[in-house]
Amino acid sequence: MHEVIKIEGGHLLEGEVTVSGAKNATVALIPAAVLANGPVTIVGIPQIADVDSLSAIMRMLNVEVTEVAQDHLIIDPSRMKNVDLDDEIVTKLRASYYFMGALLGKYGRVRMKMPGGCYLGPRPIDLHIKGFEALGAKVVYEKGCYLIEAEKLTGAKIFLDIASVGATINIMMAAVYAEGRTTIENAAKEPEIIDVATLLNKMGAHIRGAGTNVITIDGVNSLNGCFHEIIPDRIEAGTFIIVAAAMAKHMVIKNIIPQHLDALLSKLKEMGVKMKIGVDYVEVERSEGLKSVDITTRPYPGFATDLQQPLTALLTQANGESKVQETIYIERFKHCMELIKMGADIDVMSGYAIIKGPTRLDGSKVAATDLRCGAAMVVAGLLAEGVTEITNVYHIDRGYSEIDKKLSSLGAMIWREQVED
Ligand code: EPU
């Protein structure tokens, strides 16, 4: 038996939905918290499987994790032990790699399995490793595990060949206790990086420039516990705005920082989506006759690769030909194969896809081949005639907090079922 999500399409949505804390900030904030010497309280934790996996990893490290309320964790690393992380759970998610930077920073040693996560084509971690080496660490890969050790970490100037989110955060974490100054040049500028730097600074770190392409970290000797509230999830927010553009009669998406969504919002305007952008919400009305648009994914503040997949589902309904170009993960087009099964007219080329619309979508059996493909299948399922059955729902549950509950409250016909293998 396995679990599937089923959606009966064609129902217009109405009402309000509140966006949860940012997944890609949360999965870095939790490992960052272990750098403290006292309890760190984090609120706004989304209900996602990646948090459960990270909590399990922390328990292996003898970190006390207390769920005070549904979205509220206390992480107490006071009695932490730096054990080898060679359990399979490390391979369940990409973000387990943040324990590399955190444990190296705190203990000067980490041994862990290769991180997992969505397959979006090759996802090397060479820039993380180069960063650790620049700080004085030796890195060996043996028997499926990384062993990263340093007698002493010393601040260094590190230039990232690609502005990588993961490498920027991992190097920040490894450098907080290093002696002297570390400078990360061509750093990534995603809002999640600012959130992690904010937490570390509240703990007592000295990080400047997060959110720009040059980040400076002056090493400190001790970090304390603190309180932190996670920023809203701009990708969940964007997904719900796309859902609204597809199917809303009238929807309000709350707990948003609209500036984080500039690239998406301007593309949706260009498509003719009727929106009102508030201080911390976006209101969407029924919009007919959507126009095609071209998008190219770029690092923040460009168009987010994580929103490329759900937007592709909406573009099947736009009049004309849209071109979706990937520059971050050039193989991130598996969702197109699933959309084609539902009746979409899409040509996938090398690094880009051409979507011709509008086309009718028919409820079908499709797979959430990765997290954001899952989001694309949900958008398509809401649009389709008949019932769509989505398999591999664990990918969706890794990153979307209670997506079925949130959509049901808006009037969607969405439910889970156990089906035969
Ligand atoms: N890259 C390298 N070497 C490295 C690191 C990255 O070549 O050492 C390349 C990657 O292959 C990719 C580009 O650099 O082509 C950017 O990758 P980045 O490191 O920025 O991505 P990431 O940190 O692995 C995070 C998010 C992804 C999101 C990307 C891009 C987390 C846990 N993951 O991944 O989120 O797509 O940034 O914004 O924060 C998702 O949420 O569905 C997801 C995949």
C-alpha cells in the first residue's frame, strides 16, 4: 500500500490562506541552532517532513528537541555529542549538509553520509568543500561518508564561483567560531541567508552583509541561546498565488513579504492576473484570458527555480507560446512529462521548455517526481477535468505544510488515500 493525493479538479477556490515559515530557512536554522551553547527557541516552524528528519538527526547528536507547540521548537544543544552521522536519515534530505558547517564550526570535526534531496540533475557540493578547506579543514570522502577535520579554523577570503545558497550558509556556519575574519565573495543573496545570519547574530555571531554579495564573518568565542521567528516561505506563498491565478474566485494569501516575490508577481501581472498587493498579503481575483510569458530562472532576486515548476502548470492555460528557461538546474523539467500525461502541449529541449496553451488538462495518474514537481501536479490537478491521482506524496510533504488542509479550507476537493502497490 502507498499513500496518494487525489484532487477532483474544476472547483473554484475562495477564502484566505496563511503561509507558513520558510522551509529553506528552517532547514538551515535548525542545524545553525546547534552552534549555540544554550537553548534556542524557534517559532514559525512549518509542519514538514524535513523538520522531522532534522529533529531525528539532532537527537542522534544528543541535542534536546522540544516541540512546545505545533510551530514552536526549543533546541537545546547543552549536552550535545559530536557522533558520526552515518544513518540513512541523512540521505533523506539535502539540507542535512548544514550539519557539515555547524559541526565543523563547533567541534572542528564532522563525519557524515552524503546528503540526499530532490534529484534535479547533478547537485555537487564542491563549493561547500572548497570553503571548508579555505578555512583550514581537510576533507576526505571514504566509504560513502565525508570526513571533514580541522585542527584550527582560520578566517579566509572565499570567492564562490557560483552564488550557491547552500555553500554560502554552510561557510557562514563553519566560520562563526574561526579565528579572524572570513569574507565570502559572490555570496548568494536569498532571503533565507539573511534569516540564518540574523539567527546567528542573535546568538552572538558577528556577520555583516548578508543579503548582499559580500558577507563578512568575524569569529567569536561563544554563542548563546536566543529566540527567533522564521520568515514566511516565499515559495509556498508563490505556489498559493499561482494556485489562485489558476482557480480562485477570490483568494487572499496572508503572511507574505511581497518584495521576496517581485519576479513572480511581475510575471503574473504580465500574464494578466488580477492582483492587489498589500503590505503582507496578496489578493487574487478570477482572471480570464491569461497571456503567455517567457521566464528565465536566476538566483535571487531573479525568478526562483522553485517556482518555475508550479508556474509551468499555470502556463498550460495561457494563450500563446511560453518559454521557460532553467539556468540553475538545467534538468529540472520532469514535471513537464507529467503535465504532458494530463494533456499539456510542452516540448522539453535542453535547458528550456516551450509550452503552448491553452490546453485542456484531464485528471490522470501522475507522480510528484520531486518537491516542486509535486506543487505543479497540485496546480494541474486543481485545473483538470476529473480526478488526478498524485503518487510519491512524500516529496510534497517534505516541503509543504498541510497543503491538503489549506486547499480544502479554500474549497478544493483534495484528499489522501491508501492504494495498492
Ligand atoms: N552548485 C555547485 N556546487 C556547489 C553548490 C551548488 O555547482 O557546491 C550549483 C548547483 O548545482 C546549482 C547552483 O549551484 O546549479 C545553485 O545551487 P545552490 O547551492 O544555490 O542550491 P542548494 O543550496 O542546493 C537551495 C534550495 C533549493 C533551491 C536552490 C536554488 C535548500 C535546502 N534548497 O538548494 O530548494 O532550488 O537553493 O534556489 O535551501 C526546493 O526547495 O525545492 C529546492 C530544491
